[in-house]
Amino acid sequence: MKNLTIRQFRYFEAVAEQRHFGRAAQVCAISQPALSTQIKEMETALGKPLFERGPRQVRPTAFGEEFAGHVRAVLEQVEALENFAREAQGDLSGQFRLGIIPTIAPYLLPRLIGPLTAAYPGIDLHVRETLTSRLVQELQDGRLDAAIVALPVSASSLTEIPVFSESFVFVRPKTAAGRPVPSGRDLADMRVLLLEEGHCFRDQALAFCNRPASVPRTGLDGSSLATLVQMVGSGIGVTVIPQMAVRVETRSAAVDWVPFAGPQPKRTVGMIWRKTSPLTRHQARFAQLVREAAEVAVDTPPEDGPQA
């Protein structure tokens, strides 16, 4: 075995995770033919196949599974050296891999990226949007530097800093405008459209509705808040969304949105990173930038205001 590169290791890891050459190529920002060529060169150098190739999916061979563990260990050491070098420079520069959940990303990132790049001109920001469980795993594996999620995550290896909190609002068809605002208990008897399983916001909404996640539901489980709001506008049901999403998601839908009466359902959003990260001293300032961007996103109402 000779001439294997760190870049090839990253390509291999992407294919092993995605189980698909096309998706792995997108993650690595190269063409699929180029990625396939690199993997074939690795297999030639190793003298054994790394993947079983199927028509719709690839999977690691037994050798590939064992090889993956060694590759991850090598990449973790490389990432630790990169972080050490960045810390020694005295400022946050170079690649910074930020994870963020889908119920925050579209509303916060447009207000965060400008101030962040202005504060750290040398930063090369890479954003990863996915579910909390995946972000936590990738953070623990060293594939992310930090993540913005709903707290708590309760992972002993990670530091959590609360950054801001936001209320949930009730969204119903425009034809229902003016009716009394339901309580969480009232929602238990209504057709509430929720995000599909795996989204932490789904669990938070279910808790507010006094409805256990294990109880079978009828209706729509959407992959995004945009889908839920548009379906409410079509008269299918009602939904609950975070305040930050109101401006973006309600402006083109025939819906009425109102704050809940009484105690406001809320979520706490924060940043998480590894306790052992050499970038820790930069995270507090980073969190402050997130807080300032969130204040604008959460406190800026839609142009026409609440529809109560």
C-alpha cells in the first residue's frame, strides 16, 4: 500500500457514510466520475475491494468496514492537528464546520453569515444542515466544529451554551381568523400537522399538545415547516411553528397566525461543541454573534404583523 492521501480518505469516508457515490460526490464537492476514480485507485493500492456496488446503493465490504475504523482514527488526528494550528494563529481562521438544524437554518443563517465573516475575515465557513442526532454524532466524531441546535442535548462529551429562546405560534387557515386561540390541551383534539419523526421540534410540539409521540396519528408529517404551513393554507389542518419562521413561511400562504394565550410554549436554542476542542475560546464570541443575529430574526415580525 502506498500513495494513499488524506483527501482519498475523506472521499472513502463520504461514500461509506452516504452509501451512494452520487450523494458522496455532492458532499465532497467533486464530480461522481472523479470520486469513483479515486476510490478505484485506493482499492488498487490496497489490493482489495472497499465497497460492494449495487444498482441503487453501495455498501462497505467486510474489509471496507474494518478499514473505515482506521480511516476515522487517521482523520481525527489530522483534524486535531488542523485545529491546533488554527488555535496557534490566535484567531478563528481557515475551515470552520458549523452544523445547524433545519428548523433554524433558513431563518438564522441569512442574518448570521454576514456578521460572522466580517468578524472573522479569514474564516472558511462550511455549513451542514441536518437533524440533531446526526449533528451530535458528527460533532463527537470530529466532523463538525460546532452546531446550533435546540437544547438540551445532554451529551457528556459536549459543552452546551444557551444562546436565545423563542416562542411557538399557532398557524391555522385564514378562514379561521378571529376564532379563540386554542390551548395546548385543545390542540390534542385537533388535526395538527407536524414534522416527520427525527425532528426535535416535532417532539416539542407534541409535548405542548399533551400528545405522546408513541400514539398513532393521522394527517401529514412534513419534511419542512414550509410544507406544513402551505398545507394549513390548503385547509388540511393546523400547525405550530417557531416565531423565527413566521416571516418567511407565512408570507405566501393563506394562513392566520397568532401567539398562544397563557404560558407561551418556547424552545431554547444554543451552541454545542466538544469539550476537548482547541477552538473553545472562540466559541463564546461565536455564540454572541449567533445571539445578535437571532435577536433580529426573532424580533422582526412579518410586514402585516400577527393575524389575531
